[in-house]
Amino acid sequence: METLHVIDYNETVISIKDLYKSFGDLHVLKGVSLDLHKGENIVVLGKSGTGKSVLIKIISGLLKPDKGEVIVLGKKVDELKRKELNELRLHIGFSFQNSALYDSMNVRRNLEFPLMMNYPKLTKKEVDAAVEEVIEAVGLKNKLKEMPASLSGGQRKRIGIARTLILKPKIMLYDEPTAGLDPITCTEINQLINEVQEKYNTSSIIITHDLTCAKATGDKVAILIDGQFAKAGKFDEVFNSNNELIKEFYNYNFIQ
Amino acid sequence: MKRTTSRKYVLTKRLDNYFYGVNNAYLFTADFFKQALRRPFHFKELVNQCYEIGLRALPLITLTGFIIGIVFTKQSRPSLEDFGATSWLPSLLGIAIVKALGPLVTALICSGKVGSGIGAELGSMKVTEQIDAMEVSAINPFKYLVVTRVLATTITIPILSFYCSVVALIGSYINVHSEENTSFVIFFKNAFSTINFLDLWTAVAKAVVFGFTIGIIGCYKGFNATQGTSGVGKAANEAVVMSMFIIFVEEIVIVQISNWIRTF
Ligand SMILES: Nc1ncnc2c1ncn2[C@@H]1O[C@H](COP(=O)(O)OP(=O)(O)O)[C@@H](O)[C@H]1O
Ligand SMILES: [Mg+2]
């Protein structure tokens, strides 16, 4: 893939070292390490249930790690006080697997809500301008008055992404952005992820089990197998490896 | 998976889970008091919730209050007639309705109508990650969702139970008037004549406590919903059962306390 964005390898925005997380007897992450550089897109691949969502929930402070270090934009996430954590969260955009749009609010309210709650002093004009900008970025200008329930899966994903963009994040975390979408919509979402990166200059972690998405959006892919990264690197590099589990993963995806 | 050599449970699995649950509910309630007093206050959402709750419960409370008034009057009349004491009817109704029936009936209706609604709403927000979505966009979901709803039920349910009492007394008046031709003013004067300041405050205190209970239990169950969509129904259901049970316990305790104060 041709990358239009510049990666600054001197600046690390997310640094994870030897991360462990279990739920009771279930050991989900067993020593995960990862560095995300400024302007970089890392794709995390893995079967469902391997702890991909848990990983990004730890990055955004929704879950606490058992052991290990998670540094985001220079701050240790698990040691922050609530107020500091919230300040950090303004720089992290989180796109949920099922979009997690607020059901009781229409699309416009969904977009306004994070902005108005965090910056209550903004005027209506400023809020409207921000809404206008992000809805244009995701190309759904005519849907502002609709309720989330009346949108298609792909449209919900787009609104979910727009809702995070309104806070101008430096980092984007995408949880399975193309899961459950038809191939054409998948391609459109992949395109959107790349557009967002160029326009907002974000660094991203993209979680998926869809190799087409991985190839289209990732500068680097990392495969999570049995609680650890089996391999990380450029797409072709990773999938040319001799690791049986990686081969299995690759074949399964393309035979499907 | 590794086996641990230490005992897994302090008592038994069920008892452990029970006490774990009680402790969680306690922490949840303590969190409410901590956060309710801190900025920012979401007044707009609070007003919105009061309006929603009031609107949701009003039709049923009107109907039930009115019917209870009529039925209770009809049922009490024969007993009083045996003693030739039908003139006491308004006072008896006043005591029964304002002190006991109004707050209790309102609370029971609201735990069915409002408590389950809150449990289901927050439960579905929880399982579809909407609560997480608030959290990651630096919004405090506890403050925005829980504090506003609990305050709203605590404010609205006393108002609704006063309203329920008034509607029930109007129902009774219609029955009394048709039999004895008592005037509206005299009926209400008699109805309130035996109710003193303490009674009134007990009724208000009860309604406030019931309102708080319904709100906090609905929110607690919703916030802790699990297991996909079936968890939502479970949260709503458990909110009703648990708040009804606790309301009965509170009713007994508050009446006891009020009787104890009366002895001074
Ligand atoms: N909050 C939680 N409590 C208990 N178990 C959890 C929790 N979150 C995730 N898990 C478990 O951790 C494992 C990994 O989950 P997840 O990260 O969602 O997988 P995926 O890679 O499909 O995103 C699953 O087995 C899941 O059941
Ligand atoms: Mg997942």
C-alpha cells in the first residue's frame, strides 16, 4: 500500500510493555508489548476472544491492567487520577465494535454531546460548526436529524467515528471497524480510516480479524495469539513467516 | 487452567456472592452521595428526567388513586354503619390514605413503572457499550445518568404520592357525597382534622425514601447488567422485585420510628 502519511519514528504515542490481564482464571493477555509511533497505523489481528478489545480498553483506561506498563502520550494510564485520565481521554478517539451510539439521541445530539459536556462554554455557533465539519468528514450530511436506530450498520460506524473526531483526537482506537459489514461498505470504511488519518493527523490502533482491512489500513500488523503477539511487522513480512498459527489464520481468511 | 490450593470461597459460593453484592450496592450508594454534591450539576437532564418520570407514572397513579379512594370508602362504610359512626368516615379515610395508602401505592406503582424503566434503559446502555462510550469521551456516566435519575425519583415520587392521596380523597368524596351529601369543604376539613404535623412529615419522609430507593436500585441493576440482551430484561425485573421488597421493609421501619417519636 502507498502511504501518504508521514510516520515519525522518534515520537512514541503509545508504549506498552509486558502487559498482563486476567479475569479470574481466564488469562487473557500474557505479556503484550507494543509501540505506536506518531502518524502510524498498527493493525492488531487475532481470533475472537483473544483479548483484542481488552487491549484497547486498557489503553483508554476502561480496564485496569494486572501487570505491565501502559504509557499513552507520555502518561501512565493506570496511575492517573480521574481528572487527569479524562484530560488524556480527550485525545483518544474510541470507535466501538457496535458503534455504541446513544439510542435516545438523534445523530446531531450524538455528535454535539461529547463536545458540549466537555466544553460547556462553547457557543451554539461553534458547536454547529464542529458538527458540520465532522459530519462532512464522514459524508453523512443528510442524516443529522435521524435516530441511530434508523441507520444502517455502515452509517452507524461512520457516525461513531464522527463522534470521536469532534474532540480532535491524536490517537484513534478502532474496535473491529468492518465487522458485520458487506464488502463494499468495508472498503468504504477502510477508505474513511485512511482519510481520517490524513486529515486529522492521527495515529491509530485498528483491531480486526479481516485481512483486507488490515492490508488497506495498516502500516504494520501484529498478530495476537494466545495472549501474546506472535509476530509484528509489515503485512507481507508477517504472512510470509513459517509460523503455523499465522499460516492457519491467513489461509482461513482467504479461503473464506 | 491452574488449580489454586487456597479455598476459593470464604463461606459458600452463594453466600459470598450475596455479601459481595451487598457491598457493591453499598459502594454504589456511597458513590451517589459523593458525586451528587460535586460539580458539574446537570440541571437540564434532571428536569428532563423529572418530567419523564412524572409523565410515565401519572396516568396509572391517577387511575389507581381514584379507584382506591372509591373502593376503600365503599368497603369501610358498612363497618362504621354498624356503630352508627358514618360521620367518622372522612377522618378514617384521611388517616388511611394520607398516612399509609398514598405513599405506599405510589411507590409500588413507580417501582413497576419507573424503576423497571430505569433498569432497562441503563441496562441496555451498559450492554451496548454506550456507558463505556461516555466514559471514553471524558464524560462521567455516573453523574450524568445515575445522579440525575436518582435525584429525579427522589423529588418526583413525593409529589406523585401527594397527588395520589388527593386523587384518592376526591374518589372518596364522590362516594361520601352521594350518600351523605357532605360538602367538599367539610369533607376535606374532617379528613385532615385527625392528621397532625408528625403524620404529614412521616408521609413525606416515607415518599422521599421510597423515591430514592426506586431510583438507586433501578440504576444499580442497570449499571451492573451483563450477558447481552437477556441481561437487560433481568436488570429490569430485578430492579422491581428488589425495590418492592426494600420498600416494604422501609415502610415498617419508618412507621415504627414515627410511633416511637410520638411517645415523647
Ligand atoms: N469485563 C470482563 N469480565 C470478564 N471477562 C471478560 C471481560 N472482558 C472480556 N472478558 C473475556 O476476555 C476474553 C477476551 O475478550 P475480548 O477482548 O472482548 O476478545 P476479542 O479479541 O474478541 O475482542 C473473552 O474470553 C472475554 O470473555
Ligand atoms: Mg472484541
